[in-house]
Amino acid sequence: MLCRIARFFAYRPKQVPFKRWNIITGDEVAVISGKDKGKTGKVFKVKRKYNLVLVSGVNIKTKHNQPSMEAQEGSREQKEFPIHVSNVALIDPETSKPTRISYGFLEDGTKVRISKKSGAMIPKPERPEVKYIQRHSSKRK
């Protein structure tokens, strides 16, 4: 009985959040390891506290729902689950292959991401709906 309970409460090392993130919401990424290796998708959520990203069309699992009072039958839904950020890589815009990145500066002083494979600039996706207050609202509480 004890070994059965220990399986659920086993020791897992605490995730230390990364300080520098290369991947942000809206980036095109490719999965470089795991069961979905080779798949590509767009990042639609980043969980920096746990070093996880949610990628559309990747790591899909079937979730079974129990019957409720209004629905007499149970149901199944397919849902995307997060994967570790180390298992994804940005896609090079010129070659459409996964690449590592470095940072550089333009003449006007703006910081840009540069592909290590081709040297092409990887633009950051536009996110007009996100404002500074919304990004830092958890720190105010």
C-alpha cells in the first residue's frame, strides 16, 4: 500500500524559472524532442513560473469527463497540454527549420533576435492586446 501512495507523492525537483526567455507568445516553434518530435505550431501560452509552453496542435491528450446532472452521458475532449520549453526551438524564417538564436542590435539601438543557422532576423510577433499593466498584473497583487 505504501509504495502505491509513494507513486503519487514522489519527490520531484522544483523547477527554477529561467531568467532569459527566447520564446514568447505568438512565436512559431518546432518540437525537437519527445513523442511529438518534428511537429510545428504556434505558442499560445507561456507559463514562465514552471518553464512550460502551450503549443497549438502539440501534446494533445484525451480528457474523459464524468456524467453530470444535465448531461447523462460522459464525454471525451481532446486538449493541448504544456511541454517544457527546452523541448521546443524557434523556426528560422528563411529555412523553416528549428534553430538556436542569438541577440544583436540594429543601428538605431533596438535589440533583435538573430538565427544562428542563417543569420536572419527573427521578428517578435505583434501583440497589441497585451499592455504593460496586463503583463505585470500578478506582481501588483
